Amino acid sequence: MKKTAVWAGIAATCAIAAIGWVALIQRNPVPSAAEQHARSGSRTIADVWRVPESRSVEQSAANSEHGVIDPATAHEALRDVRLDERGNLVLDHVALEALRTGFSSIEHLDDADLTKLRQMIREGLPPPAGEQAAKLVSEYYRYQVAARAMSANAVGGDLESVEAQFRQLIALRESHFGADAAQALFGDEQAYTRFTIETMKLESDLSLSDEMKDKKHAELLAMLPTRLQPGSAKQQASDSSAEAEWHARMAAFQREREAIVAAGLPEQQTNEQLHQLLHDHFDAEEIEKALRADPSLEHRGP
């Protein structure tokens, strides 16, 4: 079994876990919202949004970067979130990705701004989805502010501290979304983080032989949800359009970028990693396309 490197600090640890989880998701891709829609016949927010887009996607992205919310911004961010047969939001990885991609770059919203955002969403969607989406977006904004503060204040890089701070993060999510909703949104990610932490503990246990570590690592891997295990899902590349593939890479980049920023490294090191990440995901021509699609993906040089 390949030996695990020494990882220090809760932020860096969670960043590595998140990036590893992204890698598994890329190997075992989650069907896109469009694919799930086609398979299940379920609706998405795009099907029932009642306010037509009044601005371009590019303008909406620029608005989001500067903390401005308009109906087009909200619609574009939430459009792929699914609804069940009764019109309720389906909370899953697709919904979490919509929140992260659409709202993570928006900063400095006060209570009045959040009230306007909730009202805008209620006006755009019929009940019960309108009220549910309004509450979800508002709580996600408050959660990400609290999570950033928690990451900035994290201390201690030993495994005991890592576990304690991870439990605090789970508790924070449950306090904002409720236990069931937090599990629906973050469950897969948390399962992989737990797997990473347990792997770290296993590798640091000097009392175990390599053979015993191999056995216990296999047991840890078997405890992961089937969809997160390497090779557990059929490759879907042949079924994906170029547009779906592009959006998948954009989403993966967004998640990895968020993990790097959350690690709280010195600014120069953060910029170097973001610079490398951008070039790992896109070639020169695609970088320009990515920046046009989402100006918040600022290209920082090393």
C-alpha cells in the first residue's frame, strides 16, 4: 500500500480530503442534472422559474463577483437543482454544487441583502420550492461565513485536533441545515473526509505491520459508500456531451479551488497553487473561456 504523506493542520487536511473526494467523483461521475432529469422525468428549478432572465450569464457572473444579486444570478445558480413529484427541493450533491458554484463568491451580504435575496427567490419559484430554496440559499450564505471563520481560527495539526475540528464542522453544518439536510448535502464529502482521517491514523500507527495496514485500509475503503469507491461506477464519458464535460471540469476546479483557499496557506503559496490548479484543468484557450464564464475565477500568477 502506498504510504500516506504527513499532513498537518485541519485546513490542509480537509483540503487534501476534499481534493481526493473530487478525484473519486471524477472517476465515478455523478450523473449531471440534465442526465438525471432525462432518466427520472423529474423537474428542475429551471422548469418552474417564473421570472425570465433579464441579463446575460456573463453579467450575472460579474454581479456575483461584486456581491450583487439579481433574478438572473439566482436563476442561473439554482437552475439544475431538482424537484420531486410534489415540488419540493431535492437536497443532494447537485444542490450542494449549485450553492457552491453560484453563491460561494458572493460576500458581504447584510440582513437586508439576504431578505431581498429570499424574496427574489420566492417570487421566482412556486411553493413549496420557493420558500425552501430561499431558506436554503440564506442558510448556505450564513454557513459559509461561519465556516471560513472556523477555518481561520483553527489551531493544532495533530490527529486529535483534526478529528475534533472536523466534528465541529459537522456540528456547524447541522446547526444551519438540520441533521437530515446536512447529511443529504454533505454526506458523501464527510464520508470521504472520515476515510482520509482514519487512513492518516492507520499510517501513523507504528504498532501495525504493513500487511495489517493493508488489511485495515481495505476495510476502511469498503466502508465508503459504493459510489465513492474507485471503479464502482461505469464510465460515462461516451454518454457526455462536450458541454457536460466542460461543466464537470469547471465544477471540479471550483471545488478544488475552494479547498485550497480554505487551507489558509500564506498568500503567495495559495496563489501558486491556484495558478497551477487553473493550468491543470484548462489549456490557455480554455482559461480565457473559463474567465469569461465566471470572472470570479481570477487568474493569480505565482
